Amino acid sequence: MKSLSMCWLNGQLMHAEHAFIPVNDHGLLYGDGVFEGIRFYRRRAFRLQRHLQRLQLSARAIALEIPLSSDELTTVIERLIEAFADDDGYIRLMVTRGAGPLGLNPKSCAQPNVIAIADQLTMIDIGQQQAGARLIVSSVRRLPADGLDPRIKSLNYLNHILAKIEANHAGADEAILLNAQGRVAEGTADNVFIVRNGRLLTPPCSEGALEGITRELVLQLALDHGIEIREQPLGVYDLYAADECFLTGTGAELIPVASIDCRSLPSCPGPVFQSLQQAFRRTIDQECGGIL
């Protein structure tokens, strides 16, 4: 039976189809707001405080005052999970600038809207995940840090959406965005890792990648398991020449990559990916309890 999505909106819990915000909300009009994606397993939010910390930093960076404390947001998430039909799911927590007059100036937006939606989310079809994702390198470039810092999880994802459309048109599952210098930044909604000669490589966040919470965990798990890691700039050549490649993210979790621009990778899923995926699942089991 399909789960019915639930929503918490400014203090009220309801089914998502009954939740409405004003059409003059600046989050809708201009993408003015921030968000977090949060997984929960066995009715426990995974790494919730780390997500709330990142939400606060994103909001501070765009001068947006969140009207709820971290403790209050924790209670919101717990209530939403309790009301949701399934034990496992995904929450999108958003804070918009709120309703205001037309025009970019946010000065007259008196009250931010806080919205949390619980639902199911699958980034790539389960069967395709098992076979390995097919990637393209997009012609759409990641916005540079001097235009919009990639550490801000804003509601405006248009350049990532354009890259995703390009992947759809190419018959691929996901697209990789390069930065203005032509080096690897990230996927449309995930961080990128490659393996070469047993080493785990990923671009530093200064290259345009989001400071992913799953990325952070995977790097720590690799260290714990004696896998050499390097955060270093990567070019398209490095993607093509990789022994393994995989994607990480809250929504994505861990997804192995089978091909990039129609070039098949030697190993999918590779041994390093499989080791890290098992460690990732054990971490979820330890922090959220139960058997996955």
C-alpha cells in the first residue's frame, strides 16, 4: 500500500494535500528559503542534529531567521515521523522567507513559513540502482561560489534541474555538474566519489560540492576501514579512468555507477563500494536500531 505523505505546516499536522501556502510566499516567487532532506529509519531520524545545524547555517548565510529553535524543530520531526504510515521514509524540511509583496526585496516578509513533508523518496529506480546508475557529464555548470556558495542549501535548484533534464534527454539516470574551471563538482542531488588503485577520491567542497552529511559519513567510514582517502580536484578524465564510481546523499544514500558518458566502469558494484555500503547500513542500524 502506498504511503500517504504527511505535512507539518506552521504548527499544524495534516495530510500533505491539505497543506497550502500563500501564492505570494517569496519561497515560491523567488526560491528565497532553505531546506534539508532527512532520512528516517525505524521511526528515528538519521543524523538529525547534523541536518538541523546545517539548516541553521544556511539560513544565517541568507539572513533568514528560523522562528523555531533546534529543540522545537526536533519535536516537529518526531511528531511527523510518528504520524507517517511507514517506519522508513524521507522528510523535506523547508523554511521560506514568507509572504510579501511582489518584488525581490524581502524586507516586508514578516513571518517565515516552516514546512516539513514526510514521504517516500527513491532517487533512482531500485532495479537500476542494483545494476548501477548510468551517468552523463552535463553541459550545465555548477554555480560558482562567488555567485552562490554551494554550502547554502537554498530552495533554488534550477541549474541542477537543467542538468537533470539533460540526463533525462540522454536516457541517463543522473548528471554530473562541472565547475566553471571544468572540474568535477557534484551530481544534481548527490556527491561524487571515485576509486582508483584502492584509493577513495572525491572533490573538496571548495570545488563546488555541497558539504554532504552522507559524504562526511562515508569519508569517516573509509578511514575507519583503512581505506586511503583523498579530497582532491577531479577532471572528467578521472571519471572515465576510475575503477569504481558511486554517488552519496541523504536522498540517494549510496548508489553505484555502471557507466559515465556510455563508458562502462570496470567494477560495479566494486569492492570498495560494497565495503562502505555495508558499513553505512551498520551505522544506520546502530543509530536507528533494528534490522534493515
